[in-house]
Amino acid sequence: MRVQAVCARIKVNIACMSTIFDTIVQRISLFFMLHLYVPQYMHDNENKVYIDVNDMADALQKRYRDYRGKKRGPFRSMVRQAYDELTKIFSNKSSTRECSVYDDDDFEDVDVEVPWTY
């Protein structure tokens, strides 16, 4: 009798852990999908001077079915976090492009002979 009760509790715990794991995986995948959708939204609205993150969150919830059932406040904070991470990445990329690692003096001119002609 006790063994059956322990086994039943283990089954319940495994089912709960499986549900929790599935929920975590779903949240992570939805968050990482935002890293695809946020740049797309930014590209589609590049003519705007300012991008309102709340408007972006509302537009993404309307556009993508997976986000429609999410509560507005937590979804907005997810969008804000994704937007902040992406703008940080984009700003780092642009600053590394502006400052050149190589000087023109580091390279020497090389004559290249092309075997074909047009």
C-alpha cells in the first residue's frame, strides 16, 4: 500500500515537473522569437523618428497569434527587454564599424594580374 502511494506521488511530481518544463521552454522560445520580430518591426517602421515600445508590443500581439493570449503588462516588459538587448547589440556593432582597427599604413599596395580580360 505504501509503495503504491509513493509511486503515485512520484507520477504526480513527474507530471508537474513536465508541465513546468514545458511552460519554461514555451516562454523561452516566445522570448527568443521576439528577437526576430522586434527587428522586423523596427525595419517596417524605420520612417518613424521614435519607436514606442508599448505600441510595438501591441502591434506584435495583434500580428502574431502566439502572443495574443499573453497578458499585456508582462508581454510589454518582454518586448522592452528584447528591444533593449537588440539596441545594445546594434549600437555596439555601429561603434565597432566607426573606429577602424587597421591603419592604411598596415597594408601595402599589391599589383594583381588578372588572367582574363573583358
